Amino acid sequence: MNKIAIITGGSRGLGKDMALAIAGKGLDVILTYHTQPDAALEVVKSIESQGQKAAALPLNLLKISEIDHFVAALGELLEKQFEGRKLDFLVNNAGMGANIPMAQATEEQFDDFLNVHFKGIYFLSQKLLTLMNDGGGIVNISTGTTRFCNPGYSLYASMKGATEVLTRYIAKEYGQRGIRANVVAPGPIETDFNNAAIRNNPQLKQILSSLSPLGRVGYSDDVAGVVAFLCTDEAKWVNGQRIEVSGGINV
């Protein structure tokens, strides 16, 4: 029986490529979406065309109170469409981005970033670990900006930094079940994230490219393969690690 991975924010960008790469490893995939059900359905169809089972569920991490409803819906989905199997891997990828100088940050913005990038991940992981098989794993998607600083990313990077600490605690507390927890931290990636900031700004793209020894920014498939690897037995001895996938930016 195939293992099952669930990936949040899997309808587009990095999440879409992660979902497809994980399916390419022979896993069934459940993905979540927030505002784009049609895009999520297209990803489901693409995975099914590879011969794997797939499904999509809505999830809005801005509203922590909805997590319990999501977990209940997920339980029903697993029972009806996945033979009552449990999850094996959770990829916490869903996110939001914005360039907000600290001097301009509001409490509302702080709370939104907190919910999506830390509090939501904390409690979603807590609840989904009860639906996860022993020997599985969690992959939390972070950012290169927890290592190097870009002005305007204090909210985003601070929450991601908290999630990196949480990842090590998951590895420690759930290791007795054989569950691994790791961080994948992308550098600048050309996707539609943060209003396609890199794709829509050739000057910014050139500057970021010059910071990497490889002379370019990253693409979704640069990251997706690393995440998919962590969802296989090939990575069974990788645990509690932060893996930066940034082309060596600011090395």
C-alpha cells in the first residue's frame, strides 16, 4: 500500500511542484488550498495521471479555529477515499509573503504572519501527528532569510525562525515513534509568491542572482526534489536538520 503525504498550499508555486515530485516518488498525495480550488483540482488530476491517488481540501491558516474542522474533514477523506489509511508525511508549505519594514508593521499584520507561519503550523502538526503512522515525517518549509537578513522581512523571517526551533522539538519529542522532522529553507525562488516579486522585477532578480555562486535565482523544481527526498526511506537518517536550498546565496 502506498504511503500518503499531505502538503499544505499545494495548488500552485512551490507547493504544486512539491506535490508532483512527491507523487513521482510513488506516494499518494493530499493537498490543501486556500483561494484556488480549480488550480488544486488540476494538480490532483496531474497526480492521478501518474497513477497515484490524490485529493484536495480547503484550509485557511489565518483562522486557527478552522483547524479542528479541517482535521475532521481530513479524517473523513482518509476513510472514504484512502481505505482508512493514516498519513505518513506532512509538508507544512502554505504561506504568505509581504515586504513590510519593521517601522510600518501593524499588530494585525503580525497576527496574520504568526497564524500562518507559526501558530497554524504548531497546532496543525500537533493534531495531524495523531493521524500519522509511526516512521513518518514532517517537513517544514522555512526561508533563507532566517540565516541572512533582508530589510522588510522581519515578520516573515521571525515566524519562520520560530518554526525552525519547533522542528527540532518535534524531532526530539516524536523520535520515539520513529517520526523525523526537518526544515527545508529555500533562497530566492522565482514563483508567484509575494505577488511574483522576483519574476516581475528584473532588476531585483539580477541582484539576487549575483549573490549566488551559481549566478541565478532558484526555481520550484530546485526545491521540490529535496522535499520529495525527505518523504522517502532514502532520508530515514536525516532528522532535526535545516537544509538550505539556496544555491549558496551569501555563502
